[in-house]
Amino acid sequence: MIVGLIQNLEEEAKTNKLMVGEMHPKEIAAVKKVIQNVQKIVMEPAMGQSDLDVILQEVLLVFHNSS
């Protein structure tokens, strides 16, 4: 009974080790890609009120010209 339990635990440990070895690099690559995307977004300058006002004026101009 104890021998069987130990064998099951050893098999489970072996399986877990294989899964971590295979999945870990894929997960790291996915996280790195997310980090790169977030860094690109963070590097973009934030829009201020003046930027928003310009966009609003452009939208209003397009809306007014299409009416």
C-alpha cells in the first residue's frame, strides 16, 4: 500500500516536471509578448485636453460637412 502510494507520487512528480519543462518556455514567451505590448502603450504620450479639443473640432467639422 505504501509502496503503491510512493510510486504514484513519483509518477506524478515526473509528470509535473515534464509539464513544467514543456509549458514554462511557452508561458514565458507569452508573458514577454504582453510586456512588450504594454511597454509600447506606456511609451505613447497621454492625450491632454487640448488634444481632445482638436479631435472634437475635427469630428464636429466632419459631421457638419456631411449634413
